[in-house]
Amino acid sequence: QVQLVESGGGLVQPGGSLRLSCVASGNVFSFNVMGWYRQAPGKQRELVAAAASGGSTNYAESVKGRFTISRDNAKDAVYLQMNSLKPEDTAVYSCAVTYGNTFGAGGMDYWGKGTLVTVSS
């Protein structure tokens, strides 16, 4: 019914930047929250950043001031600008959406397959 396709991951040096993109297709009507979540090796999946249609956002404390989430509702897309990247940011980053009103990963209705971000020198 809904497909989310992420792009923009790759290998960058510490301090570098990447911009992740997620484009939704299918039954995309009335998505409320669109967000980015990540899972590092041996770690649980965690919220990175999420944005509701009304403009509110939520960021993990570890990325505040470095990452910025944005949405383009006309294109059914969500982006994550990642600056000042650190090795601990290395993870598979996945886009997720929900018609509901939660930022939590457990409340997301659809998930992309993920894009790998590796921060290493």
C-alpha cells in the first residue's frame, strides 16, 4: 500500500555531512508524523528525528544542534540534514511514517528498508 524509499547514505569522515531523503508513494494521504530512526550494530532502534504535519519536531538529545529534519508535503518526502557527524552516528537509518500522533518507533505504520551511514576516518 505504501512504499518508502531512502537515499543519501554513505561513508563520511567525522565532522562531515550527509543529507538523507525519503520519498513515499502509494496511499500517502494524511501522514501525520514522518521520521528517521536508526539502528547501530548491537544496539536497539532509536528515534533520531521526527516531524508532525503541524510543525512540531522531536530530536534525540544526541543529535540536537547537528541534525535537522524537514518535510516537503507536496513531494511526500522527508529529509534529514546531518552535520558534524560522529563515529557514534554510524547506523542504518530508516524512514518511517504514521497516520497517528506519536513520534515513537513503535507507533509507526510503514517503514523503509533503510540506508547505511558510516562515519569513520
